[in-house]
Amino acid sequence: MPELKVRLPDDSERVVAEGSTVLDLAAVISRNLARAAVAAVIDGVETDLTTTITDGARVRIVTADSDEGRHVLRHSTAHVMAQAVTRLFPGAKYTIGPAIDSGFYYDFDLGGRAFTEDDLASVEAEMRSIIRADQPFTRSVIPVADALSLFESQPYKCEIIRRVRDGGADGSDSSEAGADVDTVSLYRNTPEFVDLCLGPHVPTTGRLGHFKLLKVSSAYWRGNERGPVLQRIYGTAWESKTALEEHLHRLEEAEKRDHRRLAVELDLLSFPSELGGGLAVWHPKGATVRKLMEDYSRARHQDGGYQFVFTPHLSNASLFRTSGHLDFYADGMYPAMEMDNGTYYPKPMNCPMHCLIFRGRQRSYRELPLRLFELGTVYRYERAGTLHGLMRIRGFTQDDSHIFCTREQLQEEIISLLDFIVSVLRAFGFQDFSFHLSTKDPHKFVGSEEIWDEATEALRAALTTHGLEYSLKEGDAAFYGPKIDIHVRDAIGRIWQLSTIQCDFNLPERFDLEYVSSDGSRRRPIMLHRALFGSVERFFGVLVEHYAGAFPTWLSPLQVRILPVAETHENYAQSVRDRLASRGIRVDVVEATDPLGKRIRTAKLEKIPYLLVVGDDDVTAGTVGVNARSTDVERGVTVEEFVDRLTREIHPNSIVS
């Protein structure tokens, strides 16, 4: 039988029989690989395991325990869910069903009916029946006209097909259809069920099974608030029972840590309906934590050579026309306000105004790098369906820095920024970081290719010089320049994107920014955009969930509560309070109007780091009983010893010494 050669990712070669599929190749390599394989990449193109290999092809086999493999599992499971729903609810219209982070969803139109919890159980049971049947996923490619006929009873699918015919899918689910405008690709499980999809999928439904349906919500078709309201089922799928159980445990932990619930329980902040969606008010306890965050940020920036600036909350439209935001970001801005002297917008960004500050007078190379810093509140229109507590909000404050430097200073400045960001994130308790370099979106950018290449290379070189591993995110940059995103892992393993460094050659050009160089010539500065928290609000929400509301002592709104055992101990409790307060410690006293046990339980629910219980012996000896949040109870600790110990604990991060 004729043979052919294929090349593997390590540049080794394998010989297989002509007509072999990727699954055949996997079996040649090892039985374990064949069992773990779910898809493949052939010459850079994702494909099914049933794809026939050609001579000389470069093949990478995708296994279920990789991110790519889990994506295939989840997308395949979403198709099985759509099949189950159409079986159980005749006449149901199915729309799109992508894989998402840690799971998948599918949107359905049930003609006005809503799914119930009982429905979820029924759908899950039907899915398991389909999986047990071990149905093959079979791919085919057909002309658009035939596809419209095939899906004539599915109006949403027909709309997708017409979008493909008229120029391609809009990106809401890249797996909906093929890239060729004359044809679309389909996957069929059985004669009864067929779906639009690029794939790849697992070979058969029997390769699935470690999944769980999680919840139902409403969704707008194509995100259009004036469009049809659909029913969305969310689920999760993993490569093993253990991985699924670990994820479900993380979800339980995440629910316990939900900042929206804890914000109410701990009296930190709220979202009054009278304000409108995506807008919060900060209560005294939450405001105390926020002030500590901002004060720490100000102190670190002052020590880092930054200069503080302030800019207004709105601007004439001409500013955002110059910056390019009206061309590239108008959908994310609030509507214009027509005033007697022009058109104004609430600012979505601080950077254009910082450009005006730089341009306010002639600048010399001796002033560079010029580091401007502002805690600037911005306003962005987020659709109602995307709002999520402090994580997705319409009015928020950025710890926004813009650094203007020379080309010669650029790489060193980026390295310095990386050090600065990591040290601040560590001060707030994060230790596990990952770095991601985002490159130009070929359809949405300003400036020349040469400028973008230079900016991207500067960021890449800084990461390499710093010895940092990073991943590449093709096409994910903002319209004005490439960027480095820094992600952190929280206490339960979730990843949060927080800090950003963006290299910008374009705004200095648009605003005609110049400095006088050492030889007297005028040159353009380079502009670095840097948000460390990202936004104060979102960072606060991440902290609440990371610590489950039990902030470290230096950040806690109340650090110590003193509980007199009885009324006769209240004067002594007040004297201890005064001594602690004089050292800058946030402390209160709860008088003995309720039993001591009840007051201790209340304080524990408030997650106060230290409770000091004082009774007869303490009054006599000048001591306290220390009931710490995370250690055993201590008796007979002198007040001065406790204050010294607490001050040492607070000092490393607090601006209060």
C-alpha cells in the first residue's frame, strides 16, 4: 500500500498509509494519544480527526485536556444540547451555540415559553441519551441555496446563512458557518438533527459526557435590545469527571464569594435602581477600602516619579474627533449633549486630555520621560445585558497613567512599568501572573504598518529582556497601538485581566505632540498608556471575591472591634479604643447590650480581622483577649504588645506608619 509522510510539531516525521485519517496517525503514535485526541490542526487549520492526511502535511493533534481540546468538547456538547432541545420541544428555533470560557451556551426561541429548572433536568437527561447512542458527527459542505432550503423552518439559521452569502459571518459565533460565501458547512448527528458549523467536533457523541447544565437566562438575538428575546441555557463540559467536579466546586466557591452579594452583606456599596443600571454608590465601609486603595496608589505613584493631573468629566466633540474615538469607539460612548457652544460627550477615556496637558507648553527632552497620573472617572455605555456588578459598569474610575518618552527610553520604561505593576499587585495579595501581548486588528487600526511593527517589537523586547513568558493574542489590540495585558490568578484559581500597558505612536501624531531634542530639533514623543488596577471599581470587586470579603488587615474598613464582657468594663474598653485610634488603627467598641457570644458572632460575620475581649482580669492587668480571624484565641496580651504587633502587620502595605 502506498505510504505518505507527515511532520509533527517537534519536526519529527511519521509514515502512514495513504488514505489515513488524523485518528489513524494518532493510533500510530500511541494508543493513549488516540484515546485523548479530539481534533487536529493540519497546516495551521483546525480540523476533525476524520480528516484524511495528505503527503507532507504538518499535523498537530489536539487532546481533550488542552484549552483547544476543551473548546472542541464544549462546542460539541452545545450541539448535543441543541439536538436534545429540538427533540423535547418540537418547533423550537435554535440560533447559535458557542464554546465560552469554562463552558458553552445555546440560545433558543421557544415562541414565548421560558425554560424551567425541571426543563433543564429533562434536557440533560436527553443529552445523556444522545451521548450513549454514540452518534457520529458528520461534516458536509453545501451551496448556500441548498442550506436555505434545508433550514427553511429555522429563521435564525437562515439569517446567518444570508449573512454568509452577503459577505461572511459577523463574528458573534465564528463557528456558525464556512468562510466561502457560496457554501456553508454543516454537521449532522442523525438524519433528524443538523446544524451550521465550521467545526471541528469530536468524532462521535460518545466522546462526550463530563458535562453539567448550569442555568437559564434571557438573551437578545445578536445583542440587539430591540430584537427577539431568546432563552439561553448555559453549561460546562470537561475532559474528565475529576475536572468537572473541580470546576463545579470552584463555581460553588465563586457563588459564596460573589462581590454583589458580599457588598450587601458587608454594607460596602449598592446599586440603587433610581440611579440606573451600571452605577454604584459607595457606603462608608466600602468607601474606606476604596480610599485606602487610592491613597496607596497615589503614594506609590508619587514615589515612582509621576506627576498628578486632573481633567474634566466631559469634553467638546472635537477632542474625541482628533483622538479617533468618534471613528472607532462611538458605540461605547454616551450620546452627545448639544450645548449652546457645541457638542459635548462624557469622556470614555482620559488619554486625549493628557495629550492636551503635554501640548500645553513647549517640552524639552530633559523632561522626558514625563509620567502623568490621574484617578479619572470615565463613562462608557455598556448594554444592559452585559452589566455585572462592579465587573462591568458604566461609570468607573481608572488609575490612569500616560508616559511620554523618547524612542531611546521606550524599552527601559516598559521594563520599569512591568516591575511597578507587579509590585503593586503583590501588595494587594496577588502572586500568580501571566502576560499577554496583543497585536494589531487588521480591520481596526490607525497609523502606518511600520509604526505598529516598531511599537509591537518594543513591547515584545521588554518582555523578553525581563525574562517573562507571554502568550500572543493576534488582533486583540486597541485601534491606536499594541498592548501587554497582565492577568492574575485569584484564591480559587480564576483568571482576571487587570493591568494594561499600551504603546501608542498614533495619538502623539494626531495631537501634533513635540519635544525639543538635545540637538534643537523637534521630535515626536512616544506615549505609553498604563492602567494598573484597570478600574478602581472592578479591582475592588476582584479583591472582594479573592478574599471572600475578609480583606487583609491593612485594607479592612474596620481593623479591630473591642467587646467589653459587661457594662462595668466599658470605660476600660473605651480607653483601649483611644490608644489604638491614636496609632491610626481603625477601631470601634460595641457595648454590652447583647450577650458576648452574640456580639462575637456578629463581628465574625462582618469579617473583622481582630476582636479584643476585655473583662475583669484585663482591667486589672492592662491587657486584652485577642480573638483573631485566622488564629487561636490569646489571653492576657498587653495593649502595647498588641498595638506593636498590629502595626507591624499593617505597615508593609499601608501608607499609615
